[in-house]
Amino acid sequence: EEEARKLLEEAKTKCDPVVWPYPIVRHLLGELSAQALLNLATDDDKKTEAQAYAGINLSLSGKPEEALVHLSWVKDNGNKGFIEYALAAAEFNRMGKP
């Protein structure tokens, strides 16, 4: 967790704060709620990323039922060409969901 935080803090200093994916970094650092992140996702590509990271973050925080809402959105609506789609699918499998 400490290494991940360091990586995110470094990303925060190197990202342009007015463009995507800066809000994702802020969300993963706990500075932006899942709902606030989703509100900033203005197209399906950004929504795929936001839903995936919100879901992963909730899952890793011990909130699997809340995570499934976001991961299901990615599975049903996400851009299949995005790594976040594969990430959401992998988390589904890790959680024992089909």
C-alpha cells in the first residue's frame, strides 16, 4: 500500500490537474469520492475508466457489494478495448463472480 501511495503521489505531481485522468489519481488517493469521479466522466471511455477504478477501489476497501455495482457497469457497458475492461473482469473473477 505504501508503494502504491508513493506512485500515486508522484503521478499527481506529474499530471495536468485540468485533464483526464487526473481525477482518477485523486480518487485513488482518497481526495475524490466515487460519485464525484463518475460525475467528471463525460463520455463512455472516461466512464469505463471511472467505473473500473471506483469498483476496484471499493473492492480493495472491503466493500464488495458496492464494488460490484461499478464492475457490473464496466462488464455491461464498458469499452471492451480498454485495459480497465480487462481489469474489471479480472476483479470479477477474483471475487468469484461469473
